Amino acid sequence: MPNEPADRAHRITVQRRGPLLVEGPVEVELEDGTTVSSDRFRVALCTCRRSRRYPWCDTSHRRKA
């Protein structure tokens, strides 16, 4: 990521039954090889795959399947 030292640690917070919270900015490489990015200070990555905005969490995991 531009203008960031390579050794800077990024905090990832694991939430039970929720998304991964990642301090941004971030780039995410998807299974098909495409890359999506966000320059927000914190992003929520979906772990349940219910999000309509995958890989970003939209809180769809809160709804019963």
C-alpha cells in the first residue's frame, strides 16, 4: 500500500459469529484472482458469505438463514 512502511502491523479483530475487523486501508484478493480495495480506516470482512457486498460485511449474518 502506498506511503506505508512494509513492516507496519495491521490489527485484525476476530468477532465470534461476526466479521473480521481489519484496520485499513486494505486490498483483498478474491478466489477468482480479482482484487478489491478500501481506503477506510477500518473494514469488516464477511466470514459467513451471506453478504450481498462480499467480501465486505453488510450484517447479513444477523438474519436467520
